[in-house]
Amino acid sequence: MVPQLDPTIGSSPQLSPELDPMAESRCADVGADAMGAFFNEELSFPPVHANFASSQEQLIRFSKNVHDNVHGNIYLDPVRYVTLNNLVSYLGKKKREAIGVTHLVYPGAVHSRFEHSLGVYWLAGAAIQKLKQNQGLELGIDNFDIQTVKLAGLLHDVGHGPFSHLFEREFLPRVVSGCKWSHEQMSLKMVDHIVDEHHIDVDFEMIKKVKEMIVASSELTLPKGTREKHFLYDIVANGRNGIDVDKFDYIVRDSRACGLGCNFEFQRLMETMRVLDDEICYRAKEYLTVHKLFYTRADLYRTIYTHPKVKAIELMVVDALLKANDFLEISSSIEDPSDYWKLDDSIIKTIEIAPNQELKESRDLILRIRRRNLYQVKLWQFCNEYTVPKENLEHFKDVTPQDIVCSQKNGGAILKEEDVAVSNVRIDLARGRHNPLESINFFKDYESKEKFPIPDNRISHLLPACYQDMIVRVYSKKPELVGAISEAFENFQLKTYGIKAQVHETPEKKKRRL
């Protein structure tokens, strides 16, 4: 049965000491601050085998019971429990990584990537069980497939660094020349490291397929055999059309954590999906539900993940990491899993409490974040933003501090690149400038044997004609330069587009401040 959301769930998080060899020191850290879930320790189970049956009765009888605040009871069968035993060490103390620094703007957004991984594990199992229930004989789904898909869900994000995507997209490119590093690539190394380091008895072929599923939606897609059940790779990280249980979990979890409503119902898609021609397809009448998935995701990006203050804090965190990198050698750990797993959000606390003079500039930045001096007369002043005109999206190049400085007219304060910060924010429906629904196949009814795409104009004329926004925001690092940077920003827009593209200008009182 597909798990249902229960808004009444909300228990005090606890974590069993036996899950972690460093239990006493880490248990409170993970349980009290990051989990939002607790473990029922009354259940026992037999030794682990990769082919352990996953029937509902055995699942409940021999599994550990995790109570999640989004999906309710989650049952971990033994192979997953042993993996979880070690996964806690890698994900459990990476607090708040699920949505980066968003908790500093939305205080409730404090869940961890560990909880998200449990949620994806559970939904991946629910999805493949639903397919087995409806088409098991036809598709040849066996226990090996079920184990593999669930394990891929549990491990899919194990390669993420501190502060989620900020680490690989904003920090590493600034310190590693020509950096091609990605969390998906690191996830593959981390999976091997976890298995080898803890001598986990799991089938080699299963781990191989788990790694293939983890990168199925990335540029690192691994080659799959000609006789593979390709539909299995649509469940956790769907590279074909972007509909996967990873999105199902984080959309609901993040919406709830930030106190936002969520009217996207992933249960409808899981109940009605079926496999046609080795691809997961959806009932045609659920077209608008699929659209709502991508629209809700885009709304989360606009409202939460790329909120102006969230981006301002991210810019400050990146600067703090950059200034600390030479002394702490943060970037030197990205290749070796035995070093990398130790790198998490606590790096900020390390900088904050260290007495070293080499970290003073980084400490000052973190202190200003703690004091909420984001838009006042201290460090970062939000200047302006504009949405790139639709006709300029195709050939848009990221705006840089140099672009703003070079747009300054003679007279007044002389701007330097280090005085300016620019955030180029892309928001789309998961397929850039393209309609994601163009790559999705549907079926008419449960008797149908044919799959087909559905053009937008066959459904509604109210659906968007453009599928991507590009927002440019400019910040001043010094309050006395807000006016000069605002003027240079406006000059840049006039030079580039022939118009001032922003709707809301910097208030005059901010320009004149100090």
C-alpha cells in the first residue's frame, strides 16, 4: 500500500545507540537536531542476506520500525538496516543539508538529508511494490529488483557536501580550477567506501545496479546491459522525464518544513503508473497532476531555495568558506571518501569557534550571519534584481561583478569587483527552457497497450508558454556603496537590454544610507 501523508504525526526524535558505533557522541546530534524520526527497538530480525524476502508480513515482522514525520511508519528490512547502521555515520550528522541554509530564513526547515534518504527509500519500495502488484508477472520483478531499488533510494544522496548544492556549484568552482566534481560522482565512491569499510555482505551485482540508478538522471549515466529492466531506473533518479520518488519526497518534506501548503499528490501518480514498453508511464487523466509536480518544484525554488535572503546568506557562507579554505584545506578532501565523509555543515561551527587569526575574516562573516545583519548597515545590502527578458534567455550569459563595475559612470565612489556580489538564479520546470511534459508518455486506460505524449494545447490554454526564469540579483558588500552599485546595475541593464528590467528599484533611503 502506498504510504499516505499524515499531518498529525510529530513525535520527539530519538535514535537508537546501537545504530552508530559513536552512539553516545553522535546520537543526540542526529536524533535531537536532525532526524524528525525515531526508531522502534522492539523488533528483531535474522541475519542479513541480499535475497531476503520482502513480503509485507516479513517486512513488518523482521524489520526495524522508523517513524517519519512525513510518511509515518517506515520499515527497514535487514540489508537496509545494516546499510543504515553505517549510513548514519555519513548522512546522520549532516544537519539541514536537505535545503541548505534555508533554515536561517525559514526556521522550521531544519530536517536533514538523512531523513530525506529514508523517505526516498520508503517511496522507492512503495513504487516498485505497486508495479509488482499490478504487473509483476509481466515485468519479471523479483526480490533482487526490489532490494536494489530501495537501496538506491537510501544511498542516492550520500555524496552531497556541506550545505547541499552550494558546495559543488558555488564553492568548489572558485577553489578548484576546471572542477568537474559532482555529488553524484562522489556518491558512487561513497557507496563503495561504505561497503568496503564496514564489510557489508551485499551482492556485487546489486551494488553495481544501485550505482547505475543513483546517476541515472545525471551526466554520469552509466551504460546498462541490453537485457536490463530499464523501467527500474525511472524510480529513484529518472533521467528520461524527471518524475521520480526523489522529487516526491523533497517536495512534500520541504513544503511541510517551511510551513507552505502542498497540493501536489504524489500518491495519485504512484497508484496509477504502469510500465509500457519498458518505461513507466502515467494515466492520461493525470496530466495536470504531473504538471503540478513540476510547477510545485519551481514554486519551491522561487519561494524558498532562491529567496533573496537565502541567496544573500549563501553568498556569505561561500565567502567564509573561501577565506578559510587555505587554512582548513576544505577542498582537499573531495577525492578521498575516508576524508570526505567527515566534511559537513559543522565546518561553519569549526570556523566560528577557532581562535586562529587565519580564520578571523571567516569568523566575522559568520558572526554577521548569526546577528542577522544581512540587509542593515553592516555587510550585505540587497540592491536590485531583475528577470531576464524572455527573448534574451537563449543566449544569456551569467552576469558578473566585473559587468557591474564596468557599467559605472565617471564620478562618485570607485567600485571594485570585490565590493559586488551577483547571484544568477535559474528557475525552471526541471528541463531548462523546454516543457518537461514533452518527454513524458501517457496511456489512455488500464486496458491500453500503447503509450503516447500529450501536447499542451490538448489540455489547457492556461499552461505556461515559457518554462524558465532567469533572475539576476546584485548585492553590495559595503553599505556606503549601495547607491553607486544600484546606479551601475541600472546602467548595465540599459546597456544590455535598452531598458531597466527590474520592477522594484533600491529605495532611495537605502541608497542614501550613511
